[in-house]
Amino acid sequence: MMRGILTTIVLLWMISGVSGQFNLSKYGGSVSMSFDASSDFILVDVKFNNVLPLKFIFDTGSEHTILFKKEYADLLGVQYDKRIPLMGSDLSQEIYGYIARGVNLHIGNTFLSHNDILVLEEDYLKLEEFTGVTIDGIIGASLFKHFVIHVNNRSDKIEFIDVNRFKPPRKYEEMTLDIISNKPYVEANGRLGVDTIPLRLLLDTGAGLPLLLYTNTSPKLHLPEQTIQGSLGMGLGGNLQGYIGRMEHFSFHEYEFGNLVTSFQDIEIGEGAPPVFNRNGILGNSILKRFNYYIDYHNETIYMRPISRLKKKFKFDKSGLVIAATGKNLRTFIIQRILEDTPAAEADIRRGDVIKRIEGIPAALKTLPAITAILSSREGRKVTLILDRDNERIKKKIKLRKII
């Protein structure tokens, strides 16, 4: 399954006056909480207006805190300050959201924050469908920019630290960041063929992929010889179309990755769109989750230390299936697309087929990430699927192989 692994969030708009604040003094200068590491996201528990339990992505790539589902705010009688236009992910499509002032967010069941947030008019992203994970919104930098953020990916904990009490950690590598509009940027290098390419990348914990590059931001950025075309994920403007291939070599600071799964996109900038190309792409959470790190926004510095999963291979789908999760508890799995010249296409699996069993286990007992893991496992593995096609049960076998 492709989009379960590669789902990313691109949220671009012109907005002012949305902020958040909380005080750590009554928590002894720092507060920590557990998170769920699912679909390459950092998901924290949020109690909305002290009543409704929700799941939000901790997102260094978003400046603002966002609720995807307006019906939740309506249910609790949230009052909106104004309706504003938002810029879609293609920088041309205009969609809408509402500013809600002074919303209480109980973060991680640990501390209370009083925030202004953005409420989308519709759930444009539909992340649940493509990840199989409940996701209700985003916690953006407007809430945490005044603190040092410690992400411990070994123990799945995140900590907010008072900047005046923070001491640089020992045995961590120090790197300079460039903070613009409360978003952290880092310098890196990539290689495609003979070209070594200097890259400026957004560090984005809200992007569930390793690396995304905008091919129209450097004359040296081009597609690898072998790619597949399709959806890279979801943005406010809809599906993010592009290509997926492998970058021969990628490095930032002293950390190096070979044969890295990389997404490529060429964004057409609409007339009158804001100048957002201050970067060549995104360094996503599929790489960041291989480190423990501290982000010091005030001093524009990140401290990083690799953990044991640093050298693990980046898995990618070997079936050619694109699957959506729907229904109760997101346990109905519908084939949305089949890539050409892949095991799924050769097995005559079709759009609209519903997976009922996989490897002898009822699909309803699986999650989409669990199905993704099977379809991304070792090359040569034969996977048996029982499908529902027009109320008829059919059996299909696919032999997994690398498709990029």
C-alpha cells in the first residue's frame, strides 16, 4: 500500500493572529507525555475544550494548530471569529477555514493550553482513509515555538522544556537551524547520477515520508531513471501528484543514507500565490524517527543522537496496491488503484475490490498499517488475498517484488 506510508501534509496559507500559549512554571519548567508512533507520525492525545478526546499530529512543519473536523467544534458550541481563505497545496486552489479564539486544549492528558486554532470548513485531507489511523488535527508551532522540544523516539515521549532551564545534552550532535515563520530548516546534500545537489529542507514531523523534493527548485534536481507515478499524499488542495524513486545518496550533517526512497514533485505556482519556495523540499518523519533530538527554537539549533533503527532499511510497497481504509474502526479495506506492471496488476486485482482476508486472517482483524507491513515485506514472498468483487469471493496470490 503506497499512501499509508507516504501520506504527508502540506498546509500553506496566509493568515495572521492565530496563536497559542501556556506556562510551564507550574510544571517545574518542563512537561512530558507519551505519543503514538503510527504511520510515521507523532500522534498525541488532545482533549478538546476539556471534553472531547482526539488525536493530533505533532507537526513542526505547520505554523498553526488545526482541527480537521468542524463538526466536533460545532458539537461543543465553539464560536468562530471569522471565515478566512486558505491556499491549497497546489498554491492555486482556494479553500476555507474558521478562526476559533481561546480554545482549551488539554495536551497529552498532562497540561492545559489556551489557544487560538484554525478549524477547516471541511476535512479536506481525509488522512484517516489513507493511513488507517484516527487523526483529528495538527498541533503546530504557534503552540510550542517558545520552548525547547525534546522528541524521544526510543521511548515514544515528547517533552516541552522552558528555554531558560534547558542545558544542551551531552553526546548529541549540534546542528544549526534556520527558523522562518516558526518552521525549522536544515542544509543537506543529495546525489542523483553524477550531480551532487545542495538542498535546503524543512524538518517536518508532520510528513510521513523520508524525503520529498521539489524538482523545479534547482536545475540539478531531476527524476531518477526508475520511478513510479502517483499520489504522494494529501494536501489541502487534494491529492499531491508526483513521482517516487530512489536517491542514490543523501546526507545531512554527518548522517548518510544510500538508495533512499524519495518523492519528487513539480508544483505549478498559481498567479498571485505567495513566494513559498524558500526550500527544496521536506525532510520527513520517516528519517527523523531514527533519532532522539532537541529543537531549540530560540537559539535556532537542533541536537541529534541516532538510535538503533538508524540503519534499518526504508521499506516500500512491493505489491502495486493503493488501499483506502473506511467503515467502522477503519477496518474495511478497498482497492483504490493498481499500479501498472506490478504483482497486483499481473494478478488481475481491480479497483473497487474489497480485501476480506489476507494470509488467512480476516482483514477486519487487521489495521491498514499492518496490511501495509505485509505488502512491504521481503521480496519473493507470496501473499494470499481473499477479495470481494461484486459480492463474489475470489482468491488472488501476489508475489512481492521491488517496484522502485
